[in-house]
Amino acid sequence: MSTALRPGDYLQIASERMAVDGVPDGEGFARIERVEVISDIGFLAPGSTHVRTRAARQIAVVFCHGMPGPVMLIEGDQWTLGEVDSGRARWDSAHPWWPEMPEPLFTGSRLAAGPHAFRSIIQGPDLVTPAASSEPQPPRQRAAVFNKPAHALMVGDYLQIHALRHPKWDMRIDEGFHRVEWIGHLTGDALAGVLNDPAWARGRLTLASVHGLSGILVLPEVPVTVLIQPNPERRRSDEDEAWHEGPFYELAGVTEPDLTEQKHADAGIRPEPPGSEAALYPSRFSSPAQRALHLDGVTGIRPVAASQLPWPHGLFKCPYGERAKTLAATYPEGHSKTAHAELFTRLGEQDFAACPYHQADDWSAIAEAVLAFARAEPDSDEQDRLYHATNLTDRDRAWFRSLIGGGHIWWDTGRQNLTNGQHRLCALRAAGVEVIPVYGRHLPDHDESTPSQDAQAHARHTVEDFWSAHLTAVLKPGLRSAHLARLLARYPRLRALLPKSQ
């Protein structure tokens, strides 16, 4: 529990970053040097509707080695290290980061000292043999940084929240830097409501929510260190997988700076990155198209031609699942999607109608309603009207809402398999719908909606193309392999004559 933390614990202050140079043991954990537990939380916004703010009873504030400010932790469980490199533990304890403060810094708080009764057996983390040599080594190359005043810190900055993990020479390229997700400022008389010594703030407190940090970082008006040019692939991942929206607690008197003004001011002080900076971050993508999708893609519902979407890789609870498995057994291993395409060609209207996933009144109208809803401005009156889908029957309205809610047909451009929605895609194909409402990551200006084949033709060509390519590889291109491919595509029993290794 946050209020059970004590000096000497190694607290997780950051979740794992997307690293190009490895994540060493102990990264993202910092030694606690001081704990204050705030019982009088009168500085929280009194009229807040924020759930965590209204539910707060006690707030633990930790001062950790290497961090630029204390952290108001969220209530509840926190992660700590069970084993700590002994060399690091000895060095950290011998080189304290925070000066001695005999009295609590925060109003309504008390200093926490000594373990709780239930922790009397385990006083702290176990010490283990150093993972690497303690002899000084050449420092690893680090990303370029610059300093800015704390009040100039803005959303999107990669702030250094952990300046030192011993041994310092082992710290990785952008280790200790994490993305700022929210900023608030506290000035004037409001400082006295939070700090016993308002002068500590030097005129202003900057409060920051940071990716991977389970609490609010509290910064006095001092210089802070940020990356000049973060790894663009990491930055996009952090933007897409935000840690927390807004502050963990709402404090009375907090104001949020104007991001546009901050960006303008930042442009005047941010230095140009060294010419070699981009080379520090090799891409984790194997193709330019995959990288472009990661950096420039958006996630949402868009229209996609059914013929561009993959065939099922395994229909769970499908009434024809055993037939799919039987067909898949006639293919080389790893080609179940082609077998499912073949199954589609062998099912008739009565077969589809008997499947519960296909039972809708008008799949075409459902698809059009989903795409219209996705095109509307989010949270607008038009979208609210479209959500009611009054033109659909009750049964179809349920399918419509599944496709705009948690039951999306989910496919990221270029992926080999659907993430979700195989049954409903099958139903839409069987109903002759050629443009499908699909959720997932895609390039916003890339048109995926032009149909090239109807579903039956697409399925048939998928099977024929597979056997043509397979026999061309096994035999040689020519009339014989082309003729055999057509026969194998049409008569599954003939595939038993193929050598098992093929």
C-alpha cells in the first residue's frame, strides 16, 4: 500500500519504456529517502467530481533518489523491488539525493518512520550480487537534452524524472525520461494550503502527470531537464497508450497552462538536435509501410473493402467449425485462412441462415449505419441522433451497437489476422456487403474501400491462387501445374495424394 512505503524501499516510478538498447534490471525503480503521509487533505478541490479526489483519505508523498520533486502517490498498491543490486543500494544510501528536512514539507502530514507490524520480518528488499562490474566503464551514449524552467514544462515533453541509476555509466539512451501527460500550476496563497514552507516552491508549483508514474510529480520553480528530440516511435506509442488522462488528484487553485502558448515559447528555447540524434533510435519496424502506419496512423472506424480483409483463422463456436478443420487438414500447416475461404465457397444460403451470427434483417443497412455514425463529429447532436438508429429493427440495432462499441470488427491495416469480429465479417460477406465498417489503425488518407471482388469470387480466387502458387513452387511453372492446381482447388480429396512433406 502507498501508505506502507518506507525509506529504503525501491519504488516503481515509471513503467517500462519502449527501448532500443535494452531495459536493465532495476530501471524504473528509485530508492525512497523520505515518506510523508498526509491525513489532512484540505488542499484538494472541495467541489471536485473527480472520483479519486472525492475518495481520497490519506495521500503518501515520497521523495526518491534521483527524482526532481516529490510524488503524491495514488492510494492503493504500489510496486516495489523485491531484490536490489547490492552495489546500487550501498551507493544510493551513501549518496542521499534529498537534504535533511526535520519537519514535514506538506501541510497536514506526518513523517513515516519504521516498518509496519506486518513488515517486521521483511525490513526491505533483498540485496543481490551486482549484475555488472562495479569498475568504471565508458559511459553509454545518451540522448541530447536541454534545461527549461519548470513552469515551461508542457504536455508532450520527455521529462527527466530519474536522473541517476547507479552506476551512471550504465544508463541507457533515453532512460529516466518519460512523457508528460498533464500539467497544472499552483501559485500565490494556494501554496500555503499545500506546503508548510511555501518558500520551497520558489513562487510556483508545477504539478505533472507523467507516463508510467502512479501519482503527481510536484516541482518547485527550478530548471528541469527534457529531451531535445525523443525517439519518434516511442513517442507515438506513448501517445497512443496514455498512462492517465488528467491529474490523479484535483487540487484547489490549480490552473492549466495554454499549450499553444507553451509550444510557442518552447520553440524559442529548444535547441536543434545534433545531426546524429536520429541515428540513436534504429527502427523496430521491418518495412517503411509498417513504420508509417505506426507514426502517422490513426485508430477508429473506417470503410474497408471486404476483399482486402483476411479470411478467418479460426471461428470459435462456429456450427461449421469441424468442416473448417477437416479442410484445413488438407492444406500445408499454417494455411487455415485459405481453408476458411474454401469453406465459405461450400456453404449455401441455408447454411448461413442457420448460424446465429448471421441472423440479421439487413446487414447492408447495419454497415451503412455504422459508417455514418463513424463519420459524424464525435459527441455531436448528429452522432447522438445516429446512435439511436431508428431506421433499423431492434435486432439490427443490437448488431449496430456491437459494431460501434466493444465488439468492433478489429483489423489494423496490413495485419495478417483480424483481432476481433470474424463471425460478423463472415455474416456481412455472406449478405453481399462489399464495404465493411472496420475498427483499427490505418492511414487517414489511404482509401481501403474500393471493392475489387464479391465475397464468393474473392474466396474462390484465394483458394485457386494458393494451389497455383504452391504447385508452381513444388513443380515448375507450366500447363501441368496449372491444371493440377485447378483440380486440387476443386477436389479436396485429391490433396491426399500429395507427398506429406509438401
